[in-house]
Amino acid sequence: MYLQFYINENGDKVYTTKKESPSGIPTQSAHPVMARSLVGFLVLFFAISICHAASIFQPISDSHRSAALDVFKPVDGSFGSLEETYEALRSLEILGVEKKLDLSKTTCGSVSKTLESSSSTPKDLLYALKVNGILKCKIKAQVFEEIISRLQTAVKGASSLLDFYCSIGSLKLIKDQTSKTDLHLSDAEGVLYSIKALSQSDGRWRYSSNNPESSTFAAGIALEAIAGVVSLASSEIDQSMIATVKNDVLKLFDSIEKYDFKFARKLYYESYLLDDGAFYFDEKVVNIREQLGPLSTTSSVVRGLTAFAAVTTGSFNLPGDKILGLAKFFLGIGIPGDAKDFFNQVDSLACLESNRQVVFLSFQYFGLSLYYIHVMLLIAIPLILSLPYTVLSVTKDEHLKIKVTTVLGANAPPLTVKLVRAFSSGLKETTIVENKELKYDPQSESYFLDSVPKPVDVGNYIFIFKVVLHDSEQQSVYATGTETQIPIFVTGLIKIDNAEIAVLDSDHGSVETQKKLHLGGENAVSLSANHLQKLRLSFELTTPYGNAFKPHQAFLTLRHESKVEHIFVVGNSGKKFQIILDFLGLVEKFFYLSGRYEIQLTVGDAVMENSLLQDIGYIELDLPEPPEKASGPPALPVDPYSRYGPKAEITHIFRAPEKRPPQKLSLAFLGLTLLPFIGFLIGLLRLGVNLKNFPASPVPATFAILFQLGIAAVLLLYVLFWLKLDLFTTLKALGFLGVYLMFVGHRILSHLASASAKVKSA
């Protein structure tokens, strides 16, 4: 099967899958913008084929740790609310990068304030205590005593599931963070029955008795609350009630759903779709304030399940493939960009990995009571089979490497990885390789094949692996799944031989002009033909092992000098690819446009390392004149990206300057402008200006000098205005000088007035 497209009447590409390629059948005429997008489509399609087709679930790695520092970035030394702070600190703690952020000083102040406040709600107290459990803030014992009393009262008066969850969770955290081993719930069984009364027959829970709708998210909260009740009970809880809750968990798992990560791959895998094996829980409640997605719902169930399993004895008998499927769901979403989603992902994976319970067992030996510690796993720890890369090159003789770790990247116990079988993605029934055990490399802690098995030629394959633990007792400890199906892309250099292009005579099919082509190299073919002739292009494609190779895309493009393009699918028969264009039957498709046509060949495939998009040359076509009612070529579409390109340059021709007057006339006009200044000087002499009244005292003399300098500055400003300054700049400067002159002038005139008054009085 291969992917083919054609251009419909609206100018859009329509993709179809065909069994055989129709040789020589052209598509509708395409525009140059569409042809350029064809190249981009080929690159994008091949990239999607490789990147998205692989059902590979990588464990938590350094990329998560690097992203965590960007997702959880404090603003002004804090993350906002205590809930957001806890989610950030918890995520960074799991990933081991919490030491890079020191928030204990500012955050502990907020924790203390919340715990000491009498108006704090149980939810506020819960997250304050969760943050305190990570930062170990210094909280007075008296504060805990007051909180315990308030929470005990809140548990007695609780009427909703969230009230039970927050109050009981806070009491459990206080017990863990203090030395109060005597902290217990009064009437723990009564509280447990009150919570259990909200459960439903399908394993879901209600938020309150007034709310008839059941919720999967609420089931996780209920399990966490019940786990807290068991931890805070002063005596052993009724085991029949615990068994009932376990049965509710099993019913809840009956509603688990498969998650489809291969939506983007369905076009590529028409003949065979892989089963990712990922499972998730979805929220069915419609009338809730906040719409909860699969990630939040599944995370709530996992937290509740692991918390409940940690305080109970015995096994849940949950299918290992479902637990492994939950881990695959969290890993399959990649790296979330939202802080809430990031926390739900990382915290849930940590819960799945650290689900262990320490049991103290005792025995008598010669009258002495001896104890030993046994770690009992209540829910299997999922093991993830991952590949650093799923593309192998036959040309480079690359090795297939596989790693098996926990979801957080910890080493797995001793095990063996077997290649059960391998087959082509289009031929499921034909097994190429089977029952091959991978070798273990202790340095890289990975399993590998020496080389690509020789029966595996260039193409797309499905490899099925199986993980077998060496210790049979650990089969109940770890969830490995039955078999893991992984798509493998085997690439290589495709040999292109016997490439030639020829112009044929229409009547007898004899070759009129024939030229060899060097596909992958330089070609500059020049041909000519008329409407009674044909064009033939042929070449052969073989794999490195000499087998016939059929690429996903093989197109021949003819581009007229008017930018109108025509795209044809090149058909094949075994190794040989050939297309024959009969110009007599294509004159209407070519819109009777004679002239030069550029020839371009496109051969591409995701596994072809030497895919090509090559200009071969050109052909001069002599077509008949179009009849009267023949349709003309379509209008060329406007490239939508052209508006972002450079605009046309604007050339402005300034008006020619006016003719200047003669130099003598200009000098005479300059002399006339100087006459007022000369008259001003003559006027000063006629008035008898002298310096006898210039003040002798230092302060008045200073103001007199400053006043004269201000007058000179105003005169200089007039000169500058005449030479270079504009009106607005001159007025601005004159405003400052006016204020300055008013100040110093007032001082010196006041001095002169007082001196004149003294002379007159004397």
C-alpha cells in the first residue's frame, strides 16, 4: 500500500491509499504554491511517520528534570498558593532537583501563618502540612495541638467527601511529622462507615449524600481518606469492610479504558495498527464545577489506590497489564507544559514505583523472639521497555538497543529480553525473525542485537519483545506485561539504476531522442516534442540486499514557464519504475500551452536515506492552438506568506530647488538686516550709557553680571534662530532664559531701587 494524492476542483489535496499505482494517469493541474507545499508535505509526512508511529514509552529522564525547572518557576520567591507550592516542591523532590530552588525561608513563613490562623480551612491546613513535610519548617508543638483539636471536630461534623479527605489527611500528616504516636481518630470505624456510605455499586463514589452522581475522581479521594482512617485507627479495622473496599477497587478497574496514542499514525499504518497497551480512567460526571480530564482522574485513582494498598494487608489481585498500562498512559503523554498536569504525571509515577509495604515478622528461636523485615509489594511495580531510537540503518550496520527500567528510570532486576518475532508491518502472517535472545551490556545497562538480522531488509517492521525475570518469585513484584510490540524502521541507501528519459514517436513507439540520467547527481536534459509524441521516464530501485524497493512517493512534475504545474504518479512493476506521457491526450490538461516545461522528479520514503527531489532538465512542447471554447489556465493563487516579505521600494523625486538670487543682492539684504543693530548701538551712545552705577558690592555685582549675560544669551539665541534653529526649539530655550532673566533682573533692579531711595533720602 502507498499514499497517493490528487488536487480536487477546489485546489485542495486529497489523499488516498491504493493497492497499485496508476501509471501515467495525471492529476489535476496544480499551482506553484501547492507544488512547493508538496515538498514540505513529503518532509513532514516522513518525519511524522518515524516520530509518531513508534509506540515507545520512555521513562522519566533528564529532559523531565530540565523541563521541571521551567514549568515550576517561582515568581518573587514563591509559587503562589500553598497547593501550587506543594505540587512544585513534590515534583522537584521526585525528580531530584529540589536543591536548585531554595524557598524554605519565604514558604515556611506562609506555612506558619496558615497553621496558626484560626480561620484556615481544612484544605489550607492540608496543603500547609504537605509543604511542611517537605521543607521541615519549625512549627511549635502548641500549634499542632490546636490544629488537632479543630480537625477532630471537623471530622465529626463532616458531611462531604472532601471534608473527610482534607481533615483526615491533615491528621495523618501531623502524626507523621510529630512524635504523637497516640494521635488517633475517635470512632474510626464510624468514620469509615460514613465514607463508605458514599460509594456506588460500580466502584465510583459520590462527593456528598446530596449529590446523586458518582465520580471516578472522587473514588481516588475516597481511597486516600479511607487509608488515613486505617492509619489513625486506635484498633484494627473490621477486615470485612476493608475487603468490601477492595472489591470496590476491582469494580472500578472494570471501567478502565484503553488510551489510543496512535491517532496520528492511523494514516501511516493502514494495514496494521499497533496496540499501545495504555489504560486510563475517565470522568463520567457532567455537572461538576471543574471539568476533569483523563490525566487528573487517573492520577487521583492511582494516588488513592497506592495509599490504600500501603495500609492494608494482602494482595489486590489487580492484573499486571492494567498497572503497566497506567504507567504507559502517564509516560505516553510526554512532558506536560502545565504545572498541574506535570505534577499529576510525576506524582502518579512515583506512587506506582514506591508502592511497597514493610512488614515485621517474628519467630521464636531457642526461647528468643527474633524479628526480620520483609518488604511486601501490594501492587506490582511496572517495568518499562524503551528504545533510545527505533530507526536502524542497514548501511551503517547499527545495533538495536533496548533498556528495561522502572517508570522513574531505576534499574530493573536481573532479566532476559527476547525477540519473540519480527514481521513486516504489511505482512503480519510472514515471520522474518523469531526466538532471538538479546545480549546484555553491563556498561550501558542495555540489551542489544549484534546487528540487524539479514532477512530484515529496508522497510517498516513490527518487533515483538518479551521480558522474562530470572527470579520467578519477582513475577508478582514487577509488572512486565506479556509482549511489547514496537515498530522498527530499517533504513538504507537505495540503488537507482538504468535511469533514462526519452521522447517516443506516437505512431510506432520508436525512440526519437533518449538520454541517460544520473539520479542523485547533476542533470541538464534538454528535449523537444510535439503533441503527437510521448515522453517516457524509467528507472530501477533496489535495496542494499538487491530486492525491489517501492517508495511511498514517486512523482514526475512538469512546470510550465507560466508557473502552471502538472504532477503525475510514476508507476512500477517490480524493480522498474516507468511513466509514459501521451501529449495528444494531455493537451486539454496542459491548457494548450506551448513552450518550455521544467522536468522535476520526486522519489521519497521514510526508510530511504537518499530520497531525492531533483530537477532533470526541460522539454520544449509544441502544442496546437486552443479551440474557441477551450478553458484557459487557472489564475495563479496569491502566496499567503507573500505579505510578510519585503515590499516594493518606493522612489520619491523631490522638487527641484528654486533659483537663488544673485550674490550681490543677498549681501545687500544682509546689510539691511544689520542696520537695526547698528541703530541700537548708536542709540546707546546718544543716551550716554556708562558703568558708573554698576554695583560695587559682591552680591549685587554678581546678579548684575548674570543679568548682562542673560541679555547676551538672548541675543545669541536670536542669531542661532536666524542661522539654524527652528521656531519651537527657540521658544523653548527662550522660555528658560525668560525665567532666568526675571529672577536675576528682579534682584538687581531691587538693589538699584533701594540704592536710589537712600540717595534721595540723604
